[in-house]
Amino acid sequence: MEALRQDDPRRFGRFTALARFDEGASAVRYVARDLASGESALITAARPELAAVPVFSRRFQAEARTAERLAGGWVAPPLDPGDTAETPGDEAEPLWTAAGYVPALPLAEAISIAGPLPERALRILGAGIAEILSRVHAAGSVLQGLAPGTVLLAADGPRLTAFGPLGAAASAEARPGGQLSVRLGYLTPEQIEGKEVSAASDLFVLGLLLAYAATGTTPFTEGPAEEATRRIAEDEPELDAVPQELRELIANCLAKDPDQRPSAGTVAAELALEGAAGLARGGWLPEPLAAAVADQEARVLALEVPEEGEATAEAGETDAPPAPEDARPVDAPALRKPADVAAPSGDADPGNGDIGEDRGTTRFLNTGPRPPQNDRPTTQLALPHELTAPRAPDALPAAPPAQPAAPLALPAGPVAPQQPGHTHGGPAPYPAAALPAGPAGPGGPGGGPMVSLPLPPAPAPAPDPAASRRTLLTIAAAAVGGLIVGGGSVAALGSGGTAEATDDKPAPKPRRTLPGQAPEPRWIYAHPASESSPLTTALWQDKLLVVTSESQASAVDLRTGKRLWQRADGAKGQAALAAGADLVFVASPTEFLWLSPKNGKVVHRVRYTEAFEDLPGLTVGRLAGSSGPVIWFTGSHTVVEKAPKPKKGKKKGKDKEVVEAYFFAYDIVQRKELWRTSVPAGRDTGTPAYRVVAERSADVLVRQDAASLTAAEVKKAKGKGSVRSFDQKTGKLLWAKQYGAASLEAATTGDEDGTLYAAVGQDLQAFEADSTKPLWRVEGSEDSWFGTPLIAGPLIHTTERSRLVGAVERESGRLVWRRSTEVPGTGPAPSLTLSGSEKTLIAADAVQVTVFAAADGERLWKFQDIGSADPKGETVRASYRALAFGETVVVQRDRSFYAFPVA
């Protein structure tokens, strides 16, 4: 951290700059404060000469949006910049983002202070970063934002501060014509071979980063810089100095074959099964680093707003002795005037000390002795100037003659990404042998040969990156033999390729199962991309997975994962049920269907117009529940209410339409209605949405979804939800009662003994259903609330929005265990599923599936996929869902289904 320089901006919206935090190739970070509120912030401000390049500006903003979407956990949430009006006296504010200030040291600086990290700190560092990568990869994206300067070490764990290649650049240079040259510090073997980057590429870089944190150097340092790419592509990593317990895992991350690298979730689980946050409790930094972080925090708190003229002079205008060159972070450019970043000479390497540190600064922290030297930057990306005559993105012009080449020009807009083994359109990577070689351009890695590939322009990125799974960078080239760096899925969270839509998907390659790693799936099924996405899924008799969509119902064999049949009659159907031992029941919008499990043929059908002749135009709502052959559902229809006969001399009033609603019980084996009872109509369509929360011998207990209550009912409820009791035999409404302060939206369930369990505020409370008497209460976590609990024998499994999952005794409410899924972020509480044996508890949310031992809460494994969607289509946003049978759990995310073995 340094004092401000004379040419540094003083204001960023509502924030006033106090000091320089650190400096990167493309941006400078400042510690700033909102003088009105006292809020401290870490400002990332693009270098002015780079911000003026339009393609850099778009990339900078895209990476900022990625950071915003990843906020939470080990990513600091962005701050509202407030008033961003132009600063008086300036032409305009610089390009910048703001995040909450967290006292922390850049990894490179930490290594220079205390040397390599001990094993426990390495585990927390690696697990924290792997947890972030898991979230990125679950959205089908690749991060490409890892470098020693982009990882901060805070008192409670690591923080990531870059979310794309700009933030992780080892050097960046604005070139004539609106082009931008960006050089990365780390390459992967697949990039050297001219292949696309993938999620596995992030794992290789994570391996390099962990090796650096463990030893102070990277595994491919020894040898001439110009041979760095060859060493990465061919040599085995040097890991003798890495702690033995971590050596195998890091070596797996550094496997040459991307398919042999573990997933980010696997790495996170093997490093810290309880999660980085759990392992870091009680402190994790070595004493010198903890002291340095505390010292930084104290100095930031003591910072005052610099007055005009207090900033340090530029280099050469002070008699102060120069700061040592080794004081700067390894693998990051030396601190220097902004003008110095633009054009290093062909022989100058931004990492070798040819450009000295700015001498006119005040050092707040002594960074200590020089750490071992890291690899030199080994690849260069270049982004093109703006083009006014757009061409079709798939129209590649012919390559120009070999010439002294600038680095490869990258399209400014999104291009469809490609995953290994799949082709989804857009420019494909060139094989290295086909590239025209040319002399090394300025800044070429190690003076090796460079190549230039003319690529067509692409459309400007859409305002919302979540609306597309397409990437914001595509291909870059540099280094020996025409190196290609694939940029597919670089920064736009949600970019990625589609899963193969086939019933004949080959079995996955066997892999070693690590602690915390999901077991090998018994099968994987991809719902065809040519069909609409699944609406409902259900298991039939532990034999079929029945999937309904807008176009049809289909069945998948639970033994093999192969699709057996599809039937258009079941389009838009509700979850399938077993109608006896030999029929599949599906409720469509217009009729009840009974299908053959062998071929999907319709064996029986009952149209609503026939089954409920006295209710013309009946609209059937979703199923409220089922028990054996009986299903419960709601329905409504519109009737015309005649106006009363007018008095003599008066006009007749108008007839009016009135919605009548009913709650039904229906036997799907005998195919007959058991009873119906009139209920209040719901909002909008008039059909109320009911859910059976408990079935008892004499009655069923029902909750109505708050969203289907009319405005009058909401007002009458005064914020409290109610449960209704209907007689099992006649359907008569017996009573409706409220339970404590349980709200309209509160998660509620009950058991056959007459006990209700409801979320009340932040707690879970048990009530006697008939009397509403409170029985016991379990305290929840702060700023959270309980989701729907799951009853399992003598236990109740609980789930909270804070991502805590647990178990309490049904009788007493005594807490048996409570564990975190270690998933950052917000959203609904995870949904819970028990395995057939009730030995395994599965928690599924929008980010991952976490599997626990039901008895004691031991976290067994977790699973995330990369999603599957058309590269030009919407991002996969569907949450995970689990359906269990026997010793298998089927995990679904949108179109992808995985069958995992469980106890």
C-alpha cells in the first residue's frame, strides 16, 4: 500500500481515495472511503490509456458483472457507487468498480513477507478458490482470473479479486489503432496445443497457484524463459518442495490431459471437507501475515483525506532512495507511472525488473526479502480496435502473408464457446501446424515466433450477460510454433457448451474417487436439446424416470439411463404416479391418462369434460398430494350468476361471471371421484394452489400457497398463515387454524401423529395441530429462515436459507447435528431428500448437491455440473433436484440427469 500520487484520481463517485492498495497491469486499486457514511471501499480503476480503448472498456465491465454475479462467500459484493456524476474539473470519471474493503494481503506480497504457506493455510487457500471455481463452472463458464496478484489473504480466508483475463494480466498495452495487448502469466498444456480452454484449464492454473503458494515458485520455473511453453506442455512438474500430503492433489491438477484433472468441487472437498470457512475458524494465517493484515487495517482506519499537494511526486522528483525492485509482487509489473505500461521493448520483460518501481512513494508495509522468481509471462492476447463494417461472425477471411505481426486480434463481442469434443458453431480453434509463422512482435514471450490470425468482428455484447451462454473472448495466439489460447467461456458467467443430447451417451471414463468427490454415476441421461425442457420429473415403481415437457411425456429406464418411449398425449403433464402395479398415471391440462410403462401407449383416458360433466370448463390445478391410489387436487370453473328480477319500473341488472373452486379426492386405480368440497376461489385464474402437509387417519391437513390467496384473504390473514383440516372420507372442512407467528409464506409440514412443524421468524417451531399448542422451538441462524423440513422416523431433518442442514429429535426438538453445505450465496433453502434406506440425506439448491450421512451429518460428497444449454440460448438457471430410490439418487439439473449410488 502506498500514498497517492499527484496524478491519481481523488474521487470515485461517493468515495474519496485515501491510498493506493496495489497496482496491476490493467488497473490500479485504491483504498477509499465514503466520508458521509464512513464506509471503506476497495476501488479498482482502469488505467486511463487502456480505458480509452473501447474493447477494453467492454471487457472491464463484463468482468465487473461477473464479479457481481459471484458476490458472496470469497468474493466481496460490489458496492453501490451512488452518485457517479463527473468530478468537477475533470472531463469524466475513470472506469472503475467498488467493493467492500477487507483487510488483506495479495498472495505475492504475503509470500514475500513470510515465505511459503504452511499446509493448513494452503488447504484453506485452495479450498476457498476451488469453491469459487465450482460456482463458475456450475454455470458452464471458465474464470481465467487466477494469478498471485489476484488472490488476497484476509483474516477469515482468501478473497478473489479478478474475474477474467484482464484482471489476471501480467502486462497490458494499448496499441495504435484501438488495439489492446494483454499478456497472461500462466498457460495450460491444452492452450499450447491450440485447444479451447475449459473448466479443467482453471484447475491447471489453480495447481500452479497452489504450488507457488507452497514453495514460492512455480513448477516450471527452471530453464530459459523462451522454453517455458515447452516445459508446461512436456515436462513433469517439480513438486518436491510441496508438502507431501498435498503433492498428489496438486500433481493431479497439473495433469497434461484435462480429462485427468479433478473437478473444482473435488479439490475443495479434498482440501477441506468441512469447507474453507470451517477449516479457517480460529485463524489461519501465519503470525507474520496476521500481524501484517492487522497492521494494514489499523493504518487504513487511521488514513486521512490527503490535502492538495500532499501526494508524492513523480519518480525523479524526490531525493528519497529508490524502493528495492524485489519489493513488488512476483509475476506482476513493477510499480511505475501509467505511461510506462504502454510499450515495453522487445527485449524487456515486465516481470524481470527492467522497469523499476516508482521511487516517489511511501511504503506502508515492509514486504521483506525477495521471494523465489516466478515464471515469466508466457502468452499474449490482443483485442482489436472497433470496426465499422461488421461481417458475419462465421466468415473467416483468408490469412495474410507472414509479416512482423502484432498479437492476435480478438473479437470485441461474444462468440459461441466450444467444449472439447463438441462443436457448437462459431470460429473453431486453428491447429497449431496450420498457423503461418512470423517474426516475433514486440513483447513476444521470450522473443519466440509470433503469429497473427485475422478474425472477423462479432456483435457487441448484450447488456445482460446472463441472457446468453456465449463468450466475450474467443481465440488468442502467441509463442513457439503458433500457440493458440482458446478463450471460450472466459468471463461471462453462464457461457458454455451444450451437453450431448442422445440416448446412447457413452459411459463416463472411470476415475479415482477422492474424499468428498461424487461417486462415478451409474449412468448419465441428457434430455434431447431438440425437445422442450422438462417440466416435471417423477419416479415410477423404482423402474422408470418419467419426464414431462411442453411437447410430450417420456420415460427413462432407471437401470440403464436409456430412454424407452415418448408420448405426445402426456404433454404438459404433472408428475407421474403409480396407478396400481402396471400403469403410469399422468394428469394433463385436459385429461387424466393411464399409460403402459412398456411403450407409453394410452391404456385409459378420462377427459375432464366427461369425468366432471356438471362442472363445464373445469380447470384442474396442480396436484396437492397423493397417498396410495388417492390423489388430491384443486379445480375451478366459471358460472354465470343471473341478475335478480328487477322491481317494477326498474331495469334488470347485468348477469355476472363468478368463479367456483373445489378441492377433490380421486382414486386413480378405480378411476372415480371420491369427493369434492367447495373452497374459496384463488387469485387470477381462480384455482387455489393447495399442498397437503400431513395425512392422518381421519383427515388431511392442507396449506394454501400465499401467491394464490386473494387480496381480501391476505388482508384478513394479517400476515399469518393457516392450515385447514379436511375429513378423509367426506372432504368436509373441519377447521382452519393459525400457528403462532408463522407467516403466509412460512415453510410448514406435519406428521401422522398430529404435530406441525413451521418456520416462525428465524426459528423452527413444533405445534400440536389440533390445539395449536407450541411444543418446542429450535433456534435458527442469524438473518436466515428455515425451509421445509423432512420427517424421517424419530428425526426431523432441517434446512435453512443460510445453507445449514441438520437433524433434530421429533419428540423433544433436541439438536442432533447441524452442518453447512459451504455453498456461498443467497436464495431459497436447500431442498432435502432421503435415500431409500434413510441413511443418506441429499441437500440440493441452485449451486450444488451436498450429501450427508443422515445419522451424524458427516458430509460425504458434493456434486456440481457445468450445465447444458444451447450456446446461443439462455443460461441454465435451474436448481438441482434429487429423486431417490433404493440405493440410487437421481440428480437433475434442467436437461441433465445423473444416477449416483448412495447408501
